[in-house]
Amino acid sequence: MVRIIAAAVTIVVVAILEGLPLAVTLTLAYSMKRMMADQAMVRKLSACETMGSATTICTVKTGTLTLNQMKVTKYWLGKEPVEDSSSIDTHILKLIQQGVALNTTGSIYGAASGSEIEFSGRPTEKAILSWAVLELDMDMEAIKQYYAILHVEAFNSVKKRSGVLMRKKADNTIHKHWKGVTEMILAMCSSYYDASGSIKNLDDGERMTFEHIIQGMAASSLRCIAFAHKQNPEEEQEISEGRQKLKEDNLNLIGLVGIKDPCRPGVRKAVEDCNTLE
């Protein structure tokens, strides 16, 4: 009896040791095949087991949940939304065009040759350039001929803004333009342009009004970008040109733009399905 039991145990142990790796591999391969049918690519078989116990899904929004086709859909001049670009004051329109054309890392192709216009750069830059060219009739090359760039503050993830210091060739006046995240630019401003082109003081009450506007745009899933400008006083013209440094205070807020990136088809249902999984 003891020999029979020992032989049975030996057979079971040998069978399990030999068959277990194969059984596990076949199970994981079958799981991988099912996941591929759900458009989920698995590079390592062991990941199938890990995915079975996942509780949190992390994803990139831009280009994954969205189409990565950003477009300016809202523009605020002062405390009023602008529906028609023809209603924008001429002076403000020129300031916007200068801030877009000279304070950007993007490029425009085909505008002079008459062919279809193409925009290059980061998605946000492309959206702003497209808006300025197609809706505000901006001529980027013509604007560059009237100004000389003195200094550039490149955009970075810490400051979340970019700036340019430039000299107008016609009268040698020095101007600075800033563009960036609305909260950062708003904190640098002490005044703003209203719809008529007049400069208004940006006190605490007005600042709170702009913050409500920004929050409303963010609630509508819009990426908010602000533009600001300042012409240097005459006594600072030579100093600014010599030092080539951009000041970050007492600016005039030009306006706010809201950029929308549409969601991909089926994203809403996919998120709802994830929330209902047990």
C-alpha cells in the first residue's frame, strides 16, 4: 500500500512540474489574444496577469482621448467675449497680431505663394497661428519686417509663459509681448484693454472678474491662453535695448483665448465602461 501511494504521489509531482509552465504559458497567451481583440496590445505575457488586478488607468489626454486638433473657439477682449473679429479695435488688433507673429515658435508655410496655408509647431502654437491668420488676417512676414527682435524668453514648464522684447523700426520704440497660462500672465498685469481699446486699471475687483472668466472657460474644457503687452517709457528705451531684459510686471492685458481639442469618438462610452467595471 505504501509503495502504491508513493508511486501515485511521484507521478502527480512529476506531472505538475512538467506541465505547470506550459499550462501557465497557454493561459497567458489566450488572455493576450483576448486583449488584442479589444485593441489592447500586450508586449509581455506576464503583463496579462498584472492587468487582471489593475485598479487605476492612466492615460495621456492630448492625442489619446482627444483628436489633437486644437482650435481657438473663444476670445475675450477685456470683460466681453468677441464674436466677430471685425468689431475689434484697430489698435488692439495690431497688438494681437504682433504678439502672435513675433512671440511664437511655430511657422507658417504657403501664405505668400498662394497655395494652401500650413502651420507647424506645437498644437497650441498651431491653433493660435491658424486663428490669427484665418480670422484676424495676420500677415506674419509683413509684421516681422517692421520689428527687430532684441530678446526672447522661451517657454518652459516652470514659468509657463514666453516673451519677446522688440524694437519698432519706424520710431525705435521698445515693446514687450508676453503669452502664456492665464493665471501667470494675469498676475503680471496691472491694467487691461477694454473692448474700445482704452486702458483700464486692473484692481482687485476687476481681477476677480477675470478669474471667473478663466474658470468658466476651464469648466468648458478650454485651454486658456492670455496675451499681454507693454511699451517701455522713453526714459527706459536705451536701457532696455542695452540690457535686453524683459520686465514681468505692470503689463497691459490684451485678451484671453480659449482653445478646444475635441474628444475622439467613443471616448465617453469608454470612460463610462471603465467606471462601471467591478
